[in-house]
Amino acid sequence: MHRSSEVKHVASYLNTRGCECFGQPCESHCPVLTDRTIHVQLKTFIKIRVKPDRTGVVTDGVKHSMNPFCEIAVEEAIKLKEKKLVKEVVAVSCGPQQVQETIRTALAMGADRGIHVEVSGKDYETLGPLQVSKIFAALAKKEQADLIILGKQAIDDDCNQTGQITAALLDWPQGTFASEMTLEADKLKVVREVDGGLETIKINLPAVVTADLRLNTPRYATLPNIMKAKKKKIANVKPADLGVDVCSRLEVLKVDEPPQRQAGVKVETVDDLVGKLKEAGRV
Amino acid sequence: MSSALLPSSRLTSVARWHGVRCLSQLAELPELHQMMRQTCRDYAQKELAPIAAQLDKDHKFPAKQVKELGAMGVMAVEVPESLGGAGMDYLAYCLAVEELSRGCASTGVIVSVNNSLYLGPILKFGTEEQKKQWITPFTTGERVGCFALSEPGNGSDAGAASTLAQQEGDEWVLSGTKAWITNCWDASATVVFATTDKSLKHKGISAFLVPMPHPGLSLGKKEDKLGIRASSTANIILEDCRIPLGNMLGERGMGFKIAMQTLDSGRLGIAAQALGIAQAALDCSADYAHKRTAFGAPIGKLQAIQFKLADMALAIESARLLTWRAAMLRDAKKPFTKEAAMAKLAASEAATFVSHQAIQVLGGMGYVTDMPAERHYRDARITEIYEGTSEIQRLVIANNILKEYQQ
């Protein structure tokens, strides 16, 4: 199995920001999040509130957990390891102390070790895809990773940028919105979910892949693995150690809830409908 | 830790043995247990809660889910890894059963019976050979076991077992009827209690391991129960049921002791199940209190509802701490009989109280099957009856108290 000597390890970036708000389209109580069509049968919703000063959403007391797309990314990495196609899976997360819990969840799923990049306070509030990608690119070089798998986007900010920017910074090929990925000799075959349907590409390693919903179904950690996770190491690193400046180039001007949905109007005939549309200036 | 903080002299002595560890575990669980609890909670929310109502309507055994739980290690929490289990402690097991029961009470009891009532006695009293044969295949969720103690003629009066076991050459021949056996229609083995020496009364009862199906063992009709309908309950009828001599569990005449010790632990599993049901009922009520409006505001603003929610939460939290403490005492190999009885009594009475109040909070919606409150009410009721009725728990507690104050 020559694969294992060539592919050293897979780094899986975990996003721990945000809530577990998915299920039905949730604009009604998730002002920052847009229409979600993830059909996961999770019924608990966390009501997202905009901060009174409108600079963001309230995160105090909101339970943070692994971004669902990142869970799928971790699962894919572990599957590769189980097939003996990769030697080591490293789970990485950037954020304050709490993200260690999320890294441990990844370890309980089967990752070998973790790296916690400490970013807290004001820096964490303004941490965005560009800074994270820089951190990630630096880590990938340091760890000599052969494959980076991330969730396609975080469900709190929906940026869908980190994977792409990381690939650009490293000058690596990227396979985004992956619903299937296979290692074939020294190339990675990725089936991408695009607006027009499915696109299959072959990219060279090292590469960046972002996971989409249908890539796999993440496993539940088994009790023995939860126990083993305790012994696995999580290294602590600061962005400065990697030569990355986490200062944000963006300034959030304001954050608002989406406008309340107004009741519609029922009309009797098609003529009435056209009339109403003309009145509203839509036709 | 000054004794002023610890009113009970028993608690002080336990704490002195283990230092702060015991008390801090009551305040906050260790990280390992928290992770494990979260995993079970996620599983229950995603995989059990959505199907619980349908499982109840169909009286359907959740075979797929039981296999998945087996793969996670939850069907054999305390069994050492060498035998195929998760190798965790009893506190972890109680947390698992509570979280799973919060999603589906029937699944909770299926997990509990397999862990505490079937694997428990074999782990404690079985020979190495018996452990390999009767434990390992039952850790994966592929097979579940059951526990046959009660009979049509005796439930609480366990010492009056009339099922007989007679030795004939190199076989035991069992005959009699066992009643109210949880899991039996889905089980692949059972621990059966039968009298080997009628004259010795309860000291003449022995325990046996019987595979299922087996010639001479047949099952009665599935009981049509008020609640926990996805778990099967029926009679086990033994007629000239022959098993090898090596199938006796423990020593001859040890059966009653095995049963009582097994139930001591089993009742913590039921306490955990009751906590899960109560918690689910509270979840449902608190959610409704936020959403339902009456008199111009959400009903959660009304004191009548607030007092109910407070009493419900208090009942659950008190019972939960009793359960955790009893589990921790058991893990520390300290006597825990009194505490386990207190936990089961408190938790089961909390479950019936909380689920009753939950229907009250939901009003009309609590009475219909559209909301889960009615199912929690039906599921809760059995927790005051099986694995030791509330009356028996009171006797156990009273006996222990009187012993402590022995003149």
C-alpha cells in the first residue's frame, strides 16, 4: 500500500463558531443565517438574537459545537485512514479555550491528534476566512500535510471562502463542494455538487477539498473511542507563532434581523394577479 | 471540607475516603463523562426522538437502533474491553440510559435490561467460560438478553419462586412460568431463577443461563401495555426445558442473592430511565410555556405555570443527584443499597409527577398524540413498578435506616 508513505497526513479544519441551527429554513429566528435546506432531523433550535448594539449576534451562553460540514470533513478523513490510504489525521481548530471540546470530539471520532490555534477576545470576534486561511496555510506547510479537508462553509457566517483562500495561498488545487472523493494513484478524483448538477474533476496532491452534505454520514463516537480520545494530544499554538496577523481588514457596520415576513394577499383571477403586480411595480 | 457542610455522617465518611473527587463530581461531571453524555444525547435527539412515537404506536422493537447503540458500546457499558464492552463505569452507564430514555423510553429500558439485568449478574458471578459464551455476543447489539425472576404468583415476593429445576443426570430440567419478562420476544438468552431445594425456601433458589430459542422454552403472548410499548413483555413458559449442568450461574442456592444484588444495580438503570422520561416531559413543558400565549402573553409568564416548572425541575434534579451518588458509591465499591433504593424511588416518583404536570401545562395538547406529553405520562408509570415497586424501595430504605440506628 504505497499510498500510506506518500500521503503523510490529512488535516481537518474544524469550525466551532455558531449554533446548531439547522433543520427547516430558519430565517424566522436566525437573523444572520440564510435559508438552510439541510435535511438533518435535529429538532432543537437555538434562538439567535442580534446584540442590542447591532454589532453582531449574542454568543454568550450559546452552546458552540462542531460545524456540521466540518463533521463530515472529519468523517471523510477518518474513513481514508481506515482504508489505510492516509497515515495520520490531525484535527485543527482556531478559537478560544472552548474549541478544545470540539477538537476532542474529532479525536473521539478517530482523529490522531489535535492542534488548537488560540485566538480569543476581540481577535476572535473579528476572525474571518482570510485570517483562518493564512493560519491554515502556515500550519499545512509546517506539518507537511498532503491533504486538507474542510467543511464547505460554516453555518454561522456562511462565507464559503476558507477552503478556496487556503488553496490559493498554498497554490494547491482545490475540489470544493465534494459529494464524493476517491484517491486514484497520485491523483484525487472529486465529484462536485454544482448548480448544473455533478462535476467530476481530477486534481493532483497536495490539495484542498471542502465537504458538502452528501459526502458521508458522520459517525457517533463510540464509548471506547471517547476514552481513547482523552490520551490523544492537543498541541497549543498562537497565530503569531505561525507568523500570521489576525487583524481584520473588514469592519462590520451593522447586523440586523431579516425583515418580518408580511402576510400575502390572495386574489381570485389571473387578471387580478397581473393588476396587483403592476400596482407594485413588478411588471 | 468541614462537617458543617456535610450534614450526613455517611457522606462525610465517603468524602474522606476519596477527597474532593466525590463532591466535585456531583457538582460537575468529569470531561470523559460529559463527552459520553453528549454523544448519547446527540444520538437520542437525532435517531430516537424522531421515531419514538411511531415505535410506540407499532409496538416495534428498534432493532436497527439497538445495533447502532451496540456499535457505540452502549449495550455493554461496564463490560471490560477484553470481553467486547466499553469498559466504563456505572456513572457513565446511568448517564447513557438517561440520555437515551430522554429520546425513547422503550429504547432506554432495552439498553438497561441488557446491561444491568442480563450482563450484570454474568459479569459478577459467571465463570470465565460462561463470560465468553454469554457476554461477548451480547455486547454488539446483535443480541440482547433478559432476566426471568418474576412469576405469575410472585413479583415482590421473589423468595417464593415456584419454577423448579431438577437435576437429571448431566442436565438441569426447568419447569414453570415466568411473568413480565422485558425484552423476551427479542432476546437470545435469559437468566432464569428456579428452585433447586424447595425446603430451603429462598436459600434454595439458583440461577441458570438459558439460550433462546430453546426446546422446552416458549413465550407467552406479548403484553399490550400502557407504555414502553416498543419493548416486548411476555411470559416465559418452561416445560421440560433441558440445559447442561454448566449453565448454572454461581453456586447452587445462590440464586436469591444474585437476584437481589443484580436488582440493586438494575434499579439505578431504571432510575436513569425515569430521569430521562421526566426530563423529556420537562423539555416539552418549558418549550410550550414559551410558545403558547394566553391572557396576552406566553403562559411561561404566569406564576401558576412557573411554580409547576420549578417543582418539576427540582424533583428531577434531586433524583438525578441521588442517582449519580448511588452510582459513584457503587463504582467506589462502597455499600450502595440504600442510596440505590432512594434514587429509584425518587426518580420514578419524579417521572410520574413531572409527566402528570407536563400534561397539565400543555392543557388539551397534552392529551393528544400530536405532542409527546401523553407518551411520557404512559411511559413513566411503569418506573414505579418494575425492578422493585416503590413500596419495596421504601422497605429497603427503612431496613437500612433501622440497621444504622441499631440499639
